[in-house]
Amino acid sequence: MQGFTTYAERRIVEALEGKERANLQLGRGWSGLKEEMERFKDRPEFTKLKTNQEGVDPDEIYSQVPYEKGCQFLIRLENEVNSTCLYFINV
């Protein structure tokens, strides 16, 4: 669900502030995702979109991974299918 929120935020930013600003946020998100993936390289189970957090302190494993990975997935779908099919913000 977090990925949908991040995707929607970026589409709103694009509509209000332009594609350049949205691309800047996308780039910052990608950089953050790479940093988080590096942080969890020894615990790859926490780089999945849906993780098993049983017995784990949520504060210890909180990251931007579900937000950015989910957003990247939706952007990939958008590019593969067609932006008009997934552009649900512009109702």
C-alpha cells in the first residue's frame, strides 16, 4: 500500500509542480532505496515489499523499501502498459 501512496504523491507533484520536480523526487527516492538495500544486505528478507516481522522490533527494520520499491513497480507497470491506463489520479 505504501508504494501506491508514494506513486500518487509523485503524480500529484508532477501535476502541480511539473515533471522536473517529480523526477527530482523520483531520483532522490531511488537513491534512498539503494541505501536501504545496502543497509539490509545481510538481512534481505527486509527488502521485500511484504515482510514477516514476527519477533522483530519494527523500529529496527523501518525503511523506505516498501514505499520506493512499490512506487518503482507501479512506474514500471505504467511504462509497460501505458500511462493513461494507470493515471487514476486525474479522474
